[in-house]
Amino acid sequence: MFGFLLRRLAVLIPTFIGVSIIAFSFIRLLPGDPVALLSGERVMSPERHAQISAQLGMDRPIVIQYFDYLGGVLTGDFGTSIVSKKPVLDQFLTLFPATVELSFCAIIIAVALGIPAGIIAAVKRGSIFDQGLMGIALVGYSMPIFWWGLLLIILFSGILQWFPVTGRISLMFYFPQVTGFMLIDSLISGQKGAFASALSHLALPSIVLSTIPLAVIARQTRSAMLEVLSEDYVRTARAKGLSPFRVIGVHALRNAMIPVVTTVGLQVGVMLAGAILTETIFSWPGIGKWILDSVFRRDYAVIQGGLLLIAAIIMTVNLIVDLLYGLVNPRIRH
């Protein structure tokens, strides 16, 4: 297992460097001059433009800029925002808990509903339950996030007025954020109604963000369960007179979980990508909205730093998923 871990870590290094090259290069292909955008509506003289470019290091060759940036990243320096003048890493760490909270709640919803739906569809193959659940999963997978989010806002916020539209908590509550996770901070604050307010603000964004991962997990669980249920050891377990719960929950589900675990791990990237739209629709102050705003401002340091940090998180999650294979199925621990 330790040798496997070292090999996986060795693969992550060139992957990370490749992501840094792509992020650094493609950002500079976007139209627009970040130095000119800093001046707003004012006309900047060529001398002033050249001066600011030199201060930001944008007057040097691209290759030198990249290696300078990569050297800073390896020492933990992801640059400084040209708009806010704050270190990118500090801003990321401040906003990241909001995105983690949103993504965690969304993946909990997706797993809690997707796996049972896939199991029921596989056990009831060809029935109305199978067709209905997989039909709903297909609709959920095909539905654009921005359109689905607007529909929920109109229904549950506009018509029914059950949930708020924007923000993480009501403006009526104020308390110091100890962890950055609003659910935890509101709970430990002791203020009556704070936790309920934070939970109600989190409900709609979590449902919207969980829709596509839920559909993917449900369909993958069904496919994996159908393959396992046709194996000889499952038929043997049934012939021994074991209860359906033991046959499905112990013998079949554990072996079917390997592709499902992989799917859940891959959905982390989908969550972080979908969070950009979800956070924009619901004005959720996370890294998705932060990066999107930086694209419009041509804030190179924030865009490339945010992309690198997100890529590092996704690679770490995939590494953890690979290590979980041995816990799910002991036969592949070697």
C-alpha cells in the first residue's frame, strides 16, 4: 500500500505542473488588458501603463513570468490580487469554507438519495420503480443548473416563500466566525434561530448543486448492482436461504461500491465546477463566485491561483478514493 501511495504521488507532480501551465497560458489568451481595467473609465497614459506593467511583472517574457510564478507556488506564494491587493491564498482560505459547506451538503444529499435509488432500480429491474427512478435521474442530469436554480427560486422563494434567495444567513444575526462554516458557527454562537437561518439559506443551493451528482450516482449504482447481482456468489447466497437484506446489503452492495466510490470521488470536481454557477445564482460568497468575478476583472493571480488550488484539492480527493478501494474490497489492497 505504501508503494502504491508513492507511485500515485509521483504521478500527481507532473499533473500539477501541467495544470499550472494550462492555467497560466490560457488565462492570457483572454481578451482584455488587466492593467487597463485597473484604471476604470479613466484614460491611462502609455507611460503609466508601462510603469504598472513593470510593477506587476507583466513586461517580462511569458516563460520567465511562468517560472517565477511556479517558484512562488512551490514556496506557498500564489500571488497577490491586483484588485484587492491581498494574497490569493489568504482570500482562498477565507472563502473556501463556504464552498466546502455547500459542496459537502450537496454530496450528502446526492449519496443519501442516489445510492438507495440505484439499489431499488437494480433490484426492481424493468419495473415501474426502475423506469421512474432512472427517468427522473436522466431529467436531473440533463437539466441546466442555472435554469433549475431559477425554477426553485421562483417556486420556493417567490411563490411559497419557504427559503431565502441569497446569502448564508439572515442579517438579523451577527457573531464571530470561528471556523468559517456557517452551520457550525451559528450553532456554537448560542443565538436562537441562527442555526435554522443558516440551514434555510443552505437548502436551495445544496439541492441545486446535488442534482447532477445525484443522477450520476444513482445510474452508476444501478449499473454496478446489476452486474454484481448476476454473479455466482450472489446466487449461492440466495440458494442458502439468506435474507434479501443480507444478500443485497452485504454480499452485493460491498462489491458494487468500487465504481460507486470512484463516481463519488469524481463528483468533487463536478461540485466545484457547478459551484461557480450555483454561487452566482444564489450570491453565495464562495470560491466559485470569487473566481468568476476575477475573470471579468482579468485578475490573473486570482484566476490561476484559484484554479491551481482547486486542482490540488481534486487530485487529493482522487488519491483518497484510490486508497479507499482497499477498504471497500480487501482483494485489491496489494
